[in-house]
Amino acid sequence: MELSNLDVEQDSLGDSHLTNSTVRRLAWHGVCVRVSSSTQTKRILSNIDGYAEDGQLTAPMGPSGSGKTTLLNVLAHRKPASRLEVSAHVTVNGSAVSRQSLQNMSSYVEQEDALIGSLTVRETLSFAARLSLPSTVSSNERRRRVDQLLHAFGLQNQAHTIVGTPIRKGISDGQKRRLSIASQLITAPKILFLDEPTSGLDSTASYEVIKYLKSIAREQKYSPTFIGNVRPIRQLFTAFGRGDSNAFVIYNNPAEFLLDLTSSDFSLDSPEAQAITKAGSETSTQKEIIVTRTKHGSGFFNITLALLHRSFIKSYRDVVAYGIRFAMYIGLAIMMGTVWLRLPTTQCSIGPFANAIFFGSAFMSFMAVAYVPAFLGDRATFIKERANGLYGAAPFMIANFLIGLPYLFLISIIFSLIAYFLTNFRPTASAFFIWVMWLFLDLLAGESLVVLMSSIFPNFVISLALTAFANGLWMSVGGFLVSPEILNPFWRYVFHYIDYQAYVFRGMMVNEFGYRTYDCGEGCHCMYQTELASQCKIDSQGVLEQYGYRDGNTGKWVGILLAILFVYRVLGWAVTHVRKT
């Protein structure tokens, strides 16, 4: 057992950063939560009163479905679900407290772990420290706190093991639970809410975790308030230090005895149950002035750098983020290059060249849907960290955008090196790099569309389907399948001019057909009548005129494409900023 050598009291001075000089008492009165439907209204919580004092661990107990998690969410001022009606009066030191103030002084360990699987245990704690602690805390102090928590939670032997991804095995579920708690403690909260902190742990590991939390809480100057929903184990019940388990000596497990008394599925009229209810409702009305600002972020710039660093580690370790996409795009390049293999510069190849351009531009952006699961995973981590007051939507979206730039550019280069020369596009350096530029902007816009759709609908199936639908729409109105000159006015004026794929296709067409000639072949029957017809050649400008394109508009098209990309990203930020879940 890896916790067997754990000594949670070996260095009490090491916990000085957890000193609490502000929160003495958290109380709640008249907590009511109802869920309404078209046919009925169901009460989840009804007039719940209670309190938690500094230096104590407080555990709401009740049977499954009794509303323990709902109560924690109300006390933590978490935004309720859309159909929930919540009324409650929550006070700190007897004074009402706002959502922002409570968020600044507390942290919340959710029931489901939201850890980044490709980070190691040490890296997870290190980034939690970088995101939450002020820049005045030295790197040595951050490392000391990380080392302390690794030892306290029995994770020192797994410090350099990754958390675990669907492809690479990492630490166990119980170790993940301990890591989630430790990553919140490093932020030095004055109130720590824990939803089933012992879930997935055996009895020994559960006891050691609660014992460590108790060792911090019971020292008068190290006294954050902890509220947890734990399993009814006798050792855990006695560790909380409230009540005398000997009073229930007739029962083997006093915690289960209390659950029997308070079960909503059975009678609550027994004298024992009424006595417990009365004891729990006795609260103090003493008021104190509190200083609510207890979390000090590292600043916008430092937080963005930390998120960039974390995303970089995740991107090269997690094959789901970019590894699979690299393999997919390389396969697509080989397929494209061999299907349109070494097209000759004759008029019979004009159609295949245009087809290859459409395929390369449209399907490259279409395959950006592979980024959906990676972004949703990043977003889940962001939602948890924002709820704990670490940072807002702007640093997250900026880091998400910047980390993709080098990878998308590398994908564009690799794809082009394979497909461009196999297809026999215009073989000049300038033409090649202009193609790479358009492909890079195409991928960037496609990924920005994924970010927008996944921010609006943070569900894998829905965001995947809507992104695919949007790309299908852009393909249809882009100008290749139907020329803009004859496209239905509704689709042309509503969608064609905001279609980023249309501008990529135009740019690639001009890059290929704006500076090339094609042989008319035997019999000199030219498909396009141009000034070079007398020489049995076709000036490819005639091809561009067929599509209604003109040379010299590349700068304008790049500007429009960048504007579309900017709008996608700003809308993605706005949705992420407003949407809290």
C-alpha cells in the first residue's frame, strides 16, 4: 500500500500557506431547491439549515438521491441547471456573500475528475500552482508546495507518471481522486467543497486523505473549512471529530446508523432523528467583516503563458490532439497525389487540376472535425478551473488559438510537399508557398469553426454533426460545384460571400491558372478561346474568366478570410464567456 508510510504531521510549518484568517463560519438557512416540469414540481431540498466552522470537517450525510451534491452546489454558488429553482441564504461570518466573493475564497473538487490525461502528476500540480498563485510566489516555493502535497497524498512514487489517456495507461482512479483534491489545495482556499472525495478509494486511502485534511483543519491557524460528501465508513466518521461515536455503540457503524435515521425513504418522526435535526439547525448570528479576496491570480500574461505551456505538453503527448490528424492528413496527401498523379499541362488536365484544387482545399478544412474531441476535453478542464476562479475565457481562447498555429503550419507544409509536386501543380517556389499559405489559412479557419460550434454545443455528437453540416454548406456554395454567376441569389448573397472555403478556392485557382499555359493537343481544338489560340495553346486566364475570377485580388481575399477567422474566434470567446457549463 503506497500510503503506508504517510505521515501527515511531519512538517506542520509546511502548511503555512493554508493559513485562514478570514473565514470562521459558513452558514446556510432556508435552502430550497425545486425542479419543475410541465406536469409537476419536485422538491429536492426543503428548508435546509446548517453551518460549518473553521477547524472542522463537515460532511452532509444522506442516502443516494437525497440532494447532497445539490446542497454543495448551492453553498458554493454554482450556477444551477436551467430547470432548477433555488432559494437560499448563505452567509460567511454572519454576513451575506456574493458569488464572486465566495468563488475567490473557495475551491470545489467535483465528483468527476477533470484532469488532463497527458500531464504527469507533478505537472498537474505545478500548472495548478502557476495558474492560481501570484507572481510574488517564487518558483522554489511553488515546488515546495507541490512536493509537500505529493507526499501528503501518497503520490510521490507516481510524480512522473502521466494521469492517463484512452491510449496510454496512467495512474489508478483512486490516485486521480487524490490528485484532484491536491490540485485544489495548492490554491490555498479558505473553504474547500468536496463532492464525494473518497469515491474510488479503498477504506485505507479514504482514511488517509481525510486524516490529512483534518490535520490541516484542526490546527487553529491552519483552519480552512472543508465540506465533503463521503462514504459512511466508521473510521471516517470518527475522523471528523464531531459527535461521539460511543453514543452509537450498539451499532457497528455509527455513520450508517445516522443514514438510517435521516433517510428520506423512511420515517423521520423518531425521537433520535428529531434530535439530530434540532442539533444541526442551531446556528450563530454573530457577524464579522471579512476580506473576500483570497485568490491572487498570476496575471493575464503569466496565466496565458502557463496555459500555452500546458497545451504544448498536451499536444505532443496526446495523439488525439494532433498525432491522429497528422497521420490522417498525410494519408489524404498520398491519396490526392496518386489519384491526380503528374497531370500533364494539356487542356484535358484543366478540369482535373480544378478538381484537385477543390479536393485539397475543401476536404482539408472538412477534416478539421477531428479536432472536436480534443477541444471538448480542453473546454471541460477550463470550465472546472474557471468555476474555481482561476482564469477567464480570454486566456483560454488565446492559448487555444496560439498553440494551434505551429501544428497547423507544419501540417500544411507536410501535406503540400507530398500532394503539390505529385499532382504537378505550378512548379515554382513562389507558387508552392502561396499554396501553403492558402492551405494554412484554410486549416486555421476550419479549426476556428470547430471551436465556435463546440463552444455553442459542447456535446461531441452535436458539435461534430453541425461542423460537418457547415462544411458541407461551404462546399456547396463555394463556387466550384456551382459557379457564383449562376448560383441561386439567396445562397449567393446570404452564404457565398461569408464562405471562407470560397476565398481559399479562388486564391488557389489564381495561383495555378493565373500564370500558366496549356497545350490544346492534336487538331488544335482549344476548349477555351484565348489570345494564344493561334499557337494551339490556352492562356489559363481564360479558365479564371469562366469562374469569374480575376488576378490581383489575392490581398483582398486574404483580408476577408482573416476577418472571417477573427469573427469565428471572437464569437467562440463570447459564447465561452457567457456559457458557464
